[in-house]
Amino acid sequence: MTRRPATPLPPPAERRRLREAALLTPVQLAARLGVEPGTVRAWESGRTTPRGRRREAYAKLLTTLAEPAGRSAPPEAGSLAARHRRSGTPVVTVGPEKRGPRGRREPVAPESSAFTQAPPSSPRPPASPAAVPSEEEGEEGCPALTPAQAFDGLYAFCAPALVRQAYLLTGRRDLARESVERAFQLAWERWPEVARDPDPAGWVRAAVHEWALAPWHRFRRRHRHPEPPLADAADRALLEALLLLPPPYRRTLLLYDGLGLDLPETAAETEATTSATAGRLTHARETVAVRLPDLSDPRVLHRRLAELASDERLRAADPPDVRAGSERRARFRTRAALAFTVALIGTTALALHTAPTRYEPPVPPGETVQGVPPKVAPGPLSQDQRELRDKLRQTLRDRLLHGPERLTPQSR
């Protein structure tokens, strides 16, 4: 009886490419095959290989996706995916979203929160009137976005709102701007990872909040001076109430009541359990309500947080400056690593050059020979021994100068 040969499968990278070309998520592909999404990710990464009926079903589905009909998609989505796929630039989604009643993401109206701002679309290089779409251009004739243009678009969309959020978390204007710049510099260093993230705006927001709430900022010299107070007394009272909260509680209140995230998303971003996040939120609301009874209603608190964030005029740096700063920091770290490596190699070479080339055994301790004890090393001399030594030295010196005494014969 002969065993049936296994159905051939494309390489793991090709499997993932076919799924992404068909605009399918791992969850959707897993639903078609009747497996878990983690199983699909393991197949695409090469950690495991399907067998039996699952292998045949997976191979048949990949073959269907590889056909031209399997790549059919809506015109707009297909053209956008084609542009980015041909240029090698990942698709970036920066639009604000929220969870619907059934866990489905729904767009948030721009006027619903002052923490989000939609700037005008990023400028594109002008195309020639007689230009003909080529392979590097999309199906609609629009040039593909470069990584720098995609980053600038994400920065222009998120930076103003993130500066206001960081200001509510810290109460310091310079630290808020610095947190946004550092977070976007880190995002530019890891741009392939950030661009492929399902929520790049959330990735940057988490980095901004973590940098702004870092505890070591209190030891910096410029943060020892008080910040200029706000003009409005109500705004000052609200900001003081926020700053009295512990940093995790403050961040939870901002994410839930300020940005409108639901409880599981807030818990995931603050790296806490859902029950712990609910407790932090309740404690933060009670603390703010004790100091400001007018803000006991969450809807009123949300409106006041938005007003407090929008009243303060905070400007962020330009995207090219942020990218240039990220590249300078990367060059500095690279040079520092090279200098450390050269110093380590030089120290190792010096140690090898000055090290002994042969083994030198240590001097063994003395042993008793025929009852005679070993000679003990001389120790400190006593006063009598020093006087005797000096006398012997003086006698020896006199004999060397005057010579030995001679015997003279005498008559009887």
C-alpha cells in the first residue's frame, strides 16, 4: 500500500503575501478553514505545517487566492493595496475609531472630541499632465506614498492631539512636546513595524503616554521650576485635580473619559486587567468629583477634558525635524556602539599582549627535612637585633678601611 504524497504548499512568505493580496485578515482566513487565527499565523511564519485534510484545504484556498479572480476586491481598496504593494510601502490607517455596541469599529466624528484633529491631506508631488500610469503608479494614476510621506501624514494627523493629551497627563508644556517628538522618533526608527500595525496611531499614543509619565522626569533640573498657571480658575482646578491622581489612574481616566476608549482597550493600553482598570477609573472619578462636584457626571467630565485640552495652544515640531532628530539619534547610538566595540577590542588585544606566555608555578611552602624545620622568612627586628646589626656593619667597615691587624714579634 503506497502513501499518497502530501499536497505541495508555497513558502510561508508566499502564503502570507497571497492572503494580504486578497485583503484577508488571519481571522477571516481561519474562519474559512475552520481553524484558530493563531494556527494561520503559525503556518505563515513557518513554525508549523498543516497536515491531512487541513493541508489540502489550505492548499486549495491558496490556489484560489493566487488566481486573478481570487484577488478581486473593491476598486478603491484594490487600487490602494496595489499602489502600496508595488511600491513596497505598507498601508497606514490613521483614522480615529471607536468600538460599536457589538465590538465593531465605527468612525468617530471629528467634533466629538478635541483630542483628535484631522488636518488637510498630505501634499503629493504634482504629476505631469501628459504622464502615463506605469507599473510604479496605481491603477488610478496616483503616485505611491513613500515611507516619509506616510510618516508625515501620520504625524500631521496625530501630533496636535497627542500634545494636548500629554499636557493633561503631565501639566507641562515642554514635556508634552518632548514626549510627542520622542515617540515619533521611535516610530520612525521602527517604521516598518509601526506601518504594518493595525492601529499605528494607538502605537504612537502608547509611546507618548509612557514617555510623559516616566518617573525619572522629576529629577531633571528644568522640571524643578513650577509651570506657569492657566488663566481660567476652573481649568486650573481641573488640572490640579488630574495631577493629584497617580499616573496609572490619570492615564486610565484620560483614555476612557477623554478619548472614549472602551474598558478592554483601556486595560490593554495601560497593561492592566479589566477589573483593575475599572477600579482605577472608579477611584479617579470619585477623586475628581470630591474636589469638583460639578464633574461627577462622566459626560460633563468628558466635555471639560476636551475643553481644557483645546484651550491651551500647543504646537508640535515639523515632521522633517522629527525625522532628522530620529536619524541623528540613530547615528549617535551607532557611533557609540562602534566606539565601545573598538575600545573592547583594544583592551582585549592589550591584555593578550601583556599576558605571560608560559606557566610560572608558585613557590611551594617549606618542608621539614630530617627533623630540621624550614627556614622561616625574616620578620621585623627587635631593638637589640638592630643594635647588633649596626655594630657588625661598623666593624666590617673599619676592617675594610684599615686592614687586618698584624702580629709584631717581641723579645724576651
